Amino acid sequence: MRILHISDFHLPDERGQILYGLDPYACVQAAVAAVGRVFPVPDLAVVGGDMLNAGESGDYGTLNDVLVPLSMPIHYVLGNHDCLDVFNESSLSLRGAESPGYYSCDCHGCHLVMLYTAGTGHGYGEMDDEQLAWLEKDLVGSSDRPVLIFAHHPPVDVGVAWLDRIKLHNADAFWRVVEPHAVHILGVFVAHLHLQATWVHRGVFVASCPSVCWQFSGNADAAKAELSDEPPGFNVIDVSDEQVVVRTVHHQL
């Protein structure tokens, strides 16, 4: 199975609006064009959150326009710039108006888990007790097959002080649920950081994907929202019987 992990579009309310010196619509279009050059074609896509820059006032229907060339099933994880209520009213919501923002499904012999970490109203992430209890039950019920977990906020530190302050705040609670099932979990795949990084934490592989737009500096002393000159991109996750391979594909703007 091949999964496209693509994230952090930050589409503004108006086309042509410039953010951090870039046109997010043009960035997403360039990324989608680059996906079209990937072979084999991914079996499905996971959009990792921050689809809109201001979810409460934005129109999620615009994603239908920019993502239409992706002829594959698409799953959506919400980020802190998104709005669950507005998203649930759109045609993108796979679970309807009452969706809590998290769900799981089986695909190609694997179990995929989409988490909702963005309900704090702030930049940092959190999972409430109800979702943690659901996750524990879900992992127990899927112990007979490989599991891939997707979330917006990373449950680990990246070593950049200001980014570590806006990670998943109750990461310890997350790991208390996840760690007992580590042998079945192929990876935790996150976004939010606008930079690519990989970890092994408590025996579990963790990987973040870059943004399709601007990238933040990975220097430990970086100022808040300090940009790097690294190119934008997305991740391609290949899952086989024996291994998981994550490759970052960069595209030109």
C-alpha cells in the first residue's frame, strides 16, 4: 500500500492572497502536479491538517477544486487552523455533521486511525479523555493487523523550542495508550511543524511531513515562525509485509 501524506495548505479566504511571501493556492497546485509524477500512484491520500488558514471563515469546498487531480480516496485530519464544525458541514466530511473529528478504517490489510488533536482553540494540540478511551478500545480491537496513526500535532519534541510548545500537550496520556500496542503500530504520522523529521519514541516510529508551502527553521535557537530555505514537499509512505518506507518528495514553486 502506498499512502500520500500531504499537509499544511493554509489556503486563505481569497485566492491570490500572499502568506509568508507565497501564494498558498499556487503551492498546493504545484504539489498536486508533483504527486501526478509519482509512480506507482498512491492508493490513498491523508491530508494532515491546516487545510485552510482560517477554518471558521473559510470554504472547505475550495479543496475540491485544488485536489480534483488526485484520483484517489482522501482522508482528512484537522489542524489548529481548521474548524471542525465548518468542516463537518462540507462535502469533505466522511462522517457527517456529528463527526467528532476522529475515526478509523481498514484499508489494504492495515488499520488506519485518524485523530483529532486540534480542539483547543490554540496552536497546541490536545486529546480529550473520550477520544483517548476510544483510541484504546480501537487499538485493542485492531491488534490482529498493522496500524498506522495519523494526527496533526506531534506527540514528541522536535528540538525547536517554540515548536515544542505547540505540540500535543498531553502527549504522555497518548503514549500511555499507544505504547502497549507498539508491536502492531507501523508508525505515527504527523504534520504541523512545517518541516520533515523522524523519531523512534517508546519503540514507535514517528514521522512528520513538510508543508506544501513555507518551511520553518529546524534550528534549536530559531525564533518563532522563522523560515528556512528548505523546499516544500510531501511524504510518500510505502507499507509492505516487511517494512515501512517514508520518502519526502520536494516540488518546485
